[in-house]
Amino acid sequence: MILIYMKKLKENNFYINNEYNPIYTLQGLFVAIAGEKGGISEIQKILEYNDIDEMFAKYFKLKGSEKIDKFIKSELKNRTIKLVKMTQPVISTEGRNLV
């Protein structure tokens, strides 16, 4: 489960080094969601939480690791699909790349 993995990363320093710590990617995801929801004021709200469980319970209205994991996986999947679609070359009717 992603939530348990995140806690292990934070608590046990279970990563190669700070430069490649995946927790930063997940934190960036949460900030991006808040920013899309309401800009700087929402980002400030999400950064005020000291505990990740509190953030999920109060900001995202999610309790329990199953719901949190499902939410994170869904967000990552949807954003990956969007990114892939954005980066695919546009093909003209003659079969040539337009980008």
C-alpha cells in the first residue's frame, strides 16, 4: 500500500538518498491537487498540516489506508494518462508528424 510505503520512507529513511526520495513526488502531487483546486490559498492550507494522516482526513476527507491508497493510485494513473496524451505527436492525415 502506498501510504504504508510513504511512512516507511519517512520513518526509516528507506531510500537511496534525498535526491531520489519518492516521497517528494507524492508531496508534489498533493500540492498540485491543492493548487488546481484553489491556487495559492489552497496550497497554503495543505502545507499547514504536520501529519500526513491529518492532511488526508481533514483536507481530502479520506480515512483509512485503503481509501487513501485508492485515491493516490487513481490520481497518479489519471495524471499519467493525461501526460502521455499531451506528449504524443500529432499525426497529419498524410501520416506525417506535425510536432
